[in-house]
Amino acid sequence: MVHSISILGCTGSIGRQTAAVAEHTGIRVAALTANRKIDLLEQQARKFKPDFVAVYDEDAARAFKIAVADTPIRVGSGMEGLLEAATLPESDCVVTAVSGAVGLKPTLAAIDAKKRIALANKETLVCAGDLVMARAKERGAEIVPVDSEHSAIFQCLTGRGAGELKKILLTGSGGPFRGRRREELETITPEEAVRHPNWSMGAKISVDSSTLMNKGLEFVEAMHLFSVTPDDIQVVIHSQSVIHSMVELVDGTVIAQLGVPDMGLPIQLALTWPERKPSLFEHLDFWKLRDLSFEEPDLVNFPCLRLAMDCARRGGTAPCVMSAANEVAVHKFLRHQLGYNRIYDAAAEAVERVGVVAADDLDTILAADAAARVFVKEHF
Ligand code: MG
């Protein structure tokens, strides 16, 4: 179990839930970082009294520094600030809850500093999976996934020997538009897309869940995290989100992890692992559960998942380009500047037009990420 943490991206959905878990479990918060929501950041800073706070946006950092001038908290800014928070000697674990490629460098820095990584930033493994996993192995840094599916797989695989795994069964709810045809999705509004039936999440990931791009990103992540090939992962739509994922072993045994759909649970486990502590979350009530259903994912009407699986097979910078293009397209959609179905078009065209190269080093990856963003901004 960890004793003190740095929360990168503390004002987002995962960041706020991590702070709540830290409070409940008595884990000290040594550092916080945010982009520019300094009002909430100030509340958190006054409550948790961290040693260090970084604000990514320079103007917001100046305003924040003035706001907390009466406290002993040190304040940093920009990428330098994120890197300091990620490597702070006072922290033994870094929760990477920032969204986007901005999380990459701090995650690598935290690995180099041998921190436990409670991984919640999807782009880290989607864009730089080979690099990050190789570095973690080399430095002996632990990566404990926070995403509910990967946390489930991680738990199901604990204690299994090499060669025992047959395949990973990655479950997903199918999102709020499950069962609809692509033509019917043309007029979906941001307000409709962010209302997820089971999970409470930020706007970007809620849209990704509705297009199944989120499942696609998780597919790529699972491949890296558990050293398997795309053929070893089967996506199973399970609309109740009670089973958070499963593993099938070579003898045919299937091990599943179940729990209420609350992100607080995998967050807490990533911090207390390998121990378990009582939690404040609701427990499953099997008398209320009734039916658990399973179906195949609809790759025709939800082509983002198929695109992600294709990119996983292509490898190199393909998943990175797809993810960056998708991120820009989703933000445009959320601002009513792009139609719902155009999100897929933007991601798919970016992969074809930006091109795919080997993802050997961070500069190549960041360049591919930037090129994909420019492509979508200019063409969509
Ligand atoms: Mg998930």
C-alpha cells in the first residue's frame, strides 16, 4: 500500500474521486496538478495541504500563487511543474489522471523515479505502450491500472502463471446508443452523448463511451498492459456494467471481477494494492442484480471500435494518431462544431492521411500526435 501520492489532473472526475479515496484511506496527498481550474484546486490545496502544486496554464499558475500566498505550498507551472509533481521525493505513487498526450512525459518521469503509477491516463499506453512498458520493466516501476476493465483483468490475472491465459474478455456497456443504427446517430447532441447509463465520467470519455472509441482505446491499452496480441482480446458487450472484465484460462475456466460501477473502487485498489481496505462504496446486492446479459459488439454501426482494433494490429503510431484525432474531433463535437458521426470520419481519415511510422521514441510519438491534431483542425 502507498503512503503518499501525487495526483496529476486533480480537478477532473478521476482526480476528484482519487482525492476522496485518499481522504477515506488516510493516504497523504503530497502534490496536486491541474490545468487551470484554480478555484477547485485552491479548495483541494487548502484541504489536503500538499507540499507542491503545479498549474499547467502559466496565467492560471500566477493567479493561483497569489491565491495561496498565505500557505507554505510551493507552486510550479507548465510541463516543468507536472514533471516535478511526478517525481516529488515525498510521493511514492503518481496517479496519472490528466487527459491527453500531456500525461506522457510526467508518466515516464515518474517511472524513472521508480514511483508506483496508478494509471488513469489512456494516452500513455495508447500512444506509447511499447516505450512505457519497456521503461517500467527496466526501472522496476509498478504500473497498477485504474480503469475499471484493466483493474479487473489485473485482479483476475494475479497469481496466474505464464502460459495459463487463453484470452482476455474485455467487457463494455455498449454505451447509451446501443442498438441504434449509424444513420439514427447523425443528429445526436453533446447533451445526449454525455449521459451514460451506468458510469459518472467526464465529458470526453462519456462521448468516447457512446461511440465505443473508449472500448477501442481500452483494447489497445490491454494489449500493452498484459503483453497480449489483438487476437487474444475479445470485446464482450455487457450492458449492466457489473462484470468489469474477465480472463479465460487455457483449461476453459473463466475468472471475472464484479462490483458496483463506481470508479472509486478501482482507484482505491490501485492505491492500497496488494492490500484491500474497507471502502465507502455500495456493495453488490445479488437479489437486486437479476439478469446479466452478454452480446457481440456492433462494429458496423459503431465503427470506432473496429478502427481501434485495426490500429492496434497496425501498431506504430497508428493508435496515437487515431486517439489524438479523436480527441480533437470530440472536443469539436462538444462545442457543436462537428456532427456526431463525423468523429469517426475524422479519426479514420487522420490515420490514412497523417501516415503511420514506428513508435520508437517519444519525439516521434509526440510529432504524430501533433500532426493528427493539426489534420483534424484543418479538415473538419
Ligand atoms: Mg473503462
